[in-house]
Amino acid sequence: MNTEILNKLAAQLGTPSYIFDLDEFEKRAALVHKYFGKNTGLCFSIKANPFLLGRLPEIFDKIEVCSPGELTVCEKTGVDMSKIIFSGVNKTEKDVRRAAEDEVGTFTAESILHVEMINAEALSRGKVFPVLLRVTDVKGGSQFGMEEAQVLDIIRSRADYKGIEIVGIHYFTGTQKKKAKPILHELDYLSELIDRVKTDLDFTIERVEYGTGLAVDYFDDNADALEEDRLASISEKIQELAEKAELTVEMGRFFAAPCGYYLTKVIDVKTNYGINYAIVDGGLNQLKYDGQLQGMQIPRIIHLKNNSVTDGEKPWTLCGSLCTTADILSRNAVFDSLEIGDILVFCRTGAYSVTEGMAVFLSREMPVVSVYSEKDGLTVIREMLYSDIFNTPLV
């Protein structure tokens, strides 16, 4: 998005605010589809940015939902419930019942308890629910999923679960993988597992939901090229796996991050012991980059000047509105004549910033949320929300 458009939108929205560029979002999805091939489905994990849900490009086959709140977002947005993969480690009987009432397309099971709950709910309705069994990281595991041995035991005992159809497996081990090597190893493992299950258990794994964990480069000027190189480096293996099973690649950050812009206004400027400080009307409660800790890395920031005065470039420490010394958005960011009233636009904030910050700390306002496309212009999804933690709903 160019500076001319950002200036225009900033005047309409005020600050702090988010703008999500739908054209950029669709372009990123198309890029992934290009490298992963026509046989690979795409799943958007809405925890990265639920505000994009109502405007998903048609190229997405599935939507990953991991909580009752995200299910509410889907209900209110009116998405096709058959596209939903209902995931998450904390599923209760109530959650499973509600997802069943919504007729979600697929359940994941992260434990034997999940298998039993989903099976019982299906039997109570006289139905059979498609289920993906989640396998934990084979290199050491985590709280997510089950050991391979337990997954295989469930497959062996599949006749005992009349209410579920085990249609495949779910595998995701973590995010921000900058190297292809671990992803290629995981793809080899999944391919080998499909073969072994067929040989040893006479069972066909029909579907695989796989989260690549591809990294987003927040602090590199060459981010787009680096990320496309990552797609290219795993493209062949992805397409090979898609020949063995119905493959859906699940990502959130990688799809959404490039489309986001966070706008915040300079409210005060001062110099303390030789360090130039700018106080902005946002803060780390609203801006979240992976690796941002204490503002030690500088993302791309667009400076929208309030006037044409210039007095040379200087380094600035950008601080938010919270009463904590941790509220530093960036150190030594260089600007020409940063002044009160100027607007700073933090780029690549399309994933997690809007949902992952400490939203109610200090009872600060929650920013305007908007989407933009060249065709439809600007649409405000949420006006500025002023939090009263005692009386006002915060979502």
C-alpha cells in the first residue's frame, strides 16, 4: 500500500487503527497456491486474524477453529461451516456439542478423551463425524496431539468407535521455521507414516492437515523474496505428499502477516540523557511482532509527516502509552523531523497484533479495525472500543 493511500485512510480512521489490505491477502494466498499446486488445499488458521474471516478468498478450502470464541466468530460471519476443522487442545463436551450443532466439517482429536467425547456426541445424534487424529512432534512432543503409538492404537481400535470416521491425521510442530530442512523432514515422516499405516494396519490415511510453520520475516527489507524462496524450497515435497493423500496446508501467520498496517500517532516527543523518545497513542498492547522484545529489532515503518519541515535524520525510541518501561515498540528507528501529530505506520501487522497484545492492560482503548481493497475501498469492521473491564464486553 503506497503512502498516498495510507495518508488518505489515516485521515478517515484516526489512530490507533489497523488496516488489512484484502488485495495483499489474496495475493499471498495465490502465491502459496502457485507453489503448492492444484492438488493441495489451503486452510486459514483464524487465530492469526479473525477479522479476515468474512472476506476469505475462495482459494481457501478449510478454516481452522481452535476455541468456542472462534466458533462464535464463524457463526456471526456466516461462513460455510462445512469448511471448519474444529481443533484445539481444550475441548469440553459442551464445545463438542456446539460444534456438532453447527455441523462443522471435521473434528480433530488431540487425546483419547477427545476421541471418546466426539464419538459419544456423534452416537447421541445418530451420526458419524469425520475425525483427524493429531500426532505430536515426533522429536520430543509437546502438549499438542498424541504420541504416534497411541494414534496407531486408536486406528487399530477404530471398530470400537461407531460414531467417528478416522479420515486422517493432523500434524503441526511449531511456527517461524526459517529453514526448509525441518519441514522437509516432517513431510518425509508423513509420507512414511502413510505407507506404514497402510502396510501394518491395512488402513488408508485419506487426509493430512499439515501446518508448515513457514517463517515470516518482520525485520528484513527483502522479506517478500525470502518468503517466496521458502515456498519454493518445499514446493516439490508438498506436491509429492498431495499425490499420496488429500493434503491441506494450514497456516495463519504466513498468509496474513504481509497484509496488515498498524497506524499510531506521535503524541509527545522529548530527549532524556541524549536519547530521543517519541510517545505514541498505541503500544505493545496493540502491536505484536515475533522477536520484537523490548524493541530491539526495527520493522518497516512508514512515516506520514504532519508538515513538510525537515531538520535531518535522528534515531528515535518509540514508546507506547502503557505505564511500563517494557512498552517500547522500536529503538533507534531513524526518522527525519519526527514531530507531534505525525503518524507512524507499522507494516506486516496482519497476523496476531490485533489479537495477541495485552488488550485490556491499563484499560486503554482498542483500535479501529478496517479492511481495504482497491475495488471496494475502506470498510470499518470495528469502531474504536473503549474498555470498561467491569461493564463493557471486550470482544
